[in-house]
Amino acid sequence: MSRFVFKMPDLGEGTVEAEIVEWKVKVGDVVREDQVIAEVMTDKASVEVPAPVSGTVLAVTGQPGEMVAVGAELIVFETAGEAAPVGAVPAAAAASVAPASQGPATAPPVAPAAPAAAAAAEPKAPSGRVMASPATRRRALEASIDLAQVAGSGPAGRIQPEDLDRLLVGGPVPKATTGAVPIAAPRSGTEEIKVIGVRRVIAQRMSEAKRNIPHFAYVEEVDVTELEALRQHLNGRLKPGEGSLTFLPFIVAALTRVLADFPQCNAHYDEARGVIVRHHAVHVGIAAQTPDGLKVPVVRNAEARSLAGLAAEIRRVSEAARTGKARKEELAGSTITVTSLGKLGGIVSTPVINAPEVAIVGVNKAIERPVVHNGAITVRRMMNLSSSFDHRFVDGFDAAAMIQALKDRLEHPATIFIQE
């Protein structure tokens, strides 16, 4: 038998450590070469780590949420001799692994707990009248408790102060709507969720962005009535099976045109060198909600794509992010981000800048509202743009001018397709 020590690999882009998100194997498992053994998280992306050899797992390093340095021992295999059955833990392996380094253990069976003794309650008075002292009635009234629903433990069902105390442990209890509906038992307890993986990275980046970047927020309403008419018209010409157009590809297309005149908004701040890097290409980050949390897949060279091409690429990268199939390079390198909550978009939002970018454009929901148009009150489809800018490098005037230029393109959608 031989012992093979596999160390945390160098995952590139200057990574010095990675977080254990999930172990796919545990001590005693027999794995084959290239089988995924763990999911780890760098500051850039989630990465699946394959087994370098076939063998039996003798030891693993780190629990989910713990950091392991590049080059440190990650997992140990037994690679020669008679392998242990799947799931079995060899005695030598068990002795060599500290409890904190083992994979999740199966909890032993737990015998059912004996039922708690319920407070004995005598029947109510035959008349059905609630029996309680004035002080108890006052407390029940203040707590919105219907005494008719309280089982009294005193003589002849009289409600005692301790009967109310049991109900008030979890706070005031809503009054029952009818005599047939019992009062719900008060709830207590907490649930702890460890902040690991994508959620840890999100928390870290959001904190850094809000702490280091002075956000300047700017909100403008946009009349998208004509844009909606165009969208509906183009969707009506789609062939069966083709994905329908949302507002997003139109907004991204318009944004690429506008940024040619506002290059300071399509930029990165390189803090280490103290320089602003203005990008000629427009790599648009599309904020996407996933089961793991917020991710920002990137539509590269959006300025060179057609409307249909933009729509297809937005769908592709967003789906890849949602299903966890996005590659590392698809989740990095954006020069400006567009974020939208779709139908949940609300009226106004204050998006957080995706550092090192200096601008983010937030899209709120489009709804019909009465507005003054051409001197008359009429119903138009309106949508707000809620955007944030790094006020260190984008002045308020320039931020407002950029959003006004974007508004103009969206309100006159033919101009989105004019190359100037």
C-alpha cells in the first residue's frame, strides 16, 4: 500500500488560498481518477476539484467554510493494495484523521422524546363563562388574547396568571378570529447558517464596495412606450422556438452607444497603481440571481453584437450562472454592470457598484402610469433607471448626462441602431 498526498492546487489569477465549500467524498470512500472530490471557492469563482488518482480516501483537510492555503495538504489517498469497500473506514485511516478533518458523519438514531407533560386543565364552568380575575382579563386584553381559547388550570377551569404566562413566553398572541380556531402555540428558537462559499464572497465584496466607494445615486424615469411597441412587434416576428426579447438587450445595446461619449463610466479603478483604466470594449456584467446568491456573468464585446446576438448571449451566460456551469472567465472582467429585478424591480433601487468598476445601471419595472404627454394627461409605460457611480471618478454632472443620453436612446428606440 502507498499513501498519496494531494495538495491544494494553484487555481490561477494569484490565488493563495481557497475556501472549502463542499466535500463530495468522505473518509473511506473509494474514488476513481478525475472524479470530483470537492468544491472550493476562490475570490473569483467556484471550482470543482477532481481526484488526481484512484484510491481510498484516508483523510481530508478542512470543513466547509474553512480556508486551505495553496500547496497545503488537501486530501490523502491509499493508492495501492486491496482497497476498502465504499463507505468503510480502514482502522489505520481512522486513527490518522482528526475528528475535525473528517467528512460529515451520519447522526446516530435518536429515540423519540417522551411527550411533555401537559398542564392539567379542569373543565370550564357549565355556563361557558370565562372565569378569570380582572387583572388577568386586563393582561389578556393588552396582549390581544381571547380568553375563551385559554385552558384554565384553576378550580372549575378558572384562568390563572401562569396560564397566560405560558402563552406570553413567545410574545403577544393574536386574537382568534372565531371560537373554533385555536391560538397558535408561541414559537421559539433560532437557526444558524454558516456564511460560506458564494455568500461569503458576496458579503465580503459588498462590504468592501460600500466601505471604500462613495456612491452617487441618480434616478431618472424613462418613457418606454415606443420601446415596448417595438419589442412587441419584433417578438411577433420570431420563429417558433426563438427566445423572446426582453427590455434588457435593448438597454445594453443603447448603453454601448452612450458609453462612447462617456468613457469615464466604462472604466476600472486600479487602486494598487492609482490609475483609472478606461476600456474601449464594453464588457457588460449582467447581475443574475442564482440559488447560491448573486453572480455577475459577463457579455463580452457587447458593442459588437446585434440585438439578437445580445439577447442570446444574455440568456446563455445568465443560465450558465444560475445552473453553476459558468466558467471562471465568464464571471470576471466586466467593465460596467446592469442589474434588474424584473417584475420585482420596484420604483427605485440603490444598486451597489461591482468594484473595480465605477458605474452600475439599475433597471426598475416598467408599468403604465398617467403622465402628461404632448400637453395632455395620458397613460404611458414608464420605467425608472436607478444607477450608482463612484463619485471619486465620475462627477454628478457626468453621471446625470450619461443617464439622460441613455434615456433619450430608449425613448427614441430607432436611435439605438444608428451608428454615429
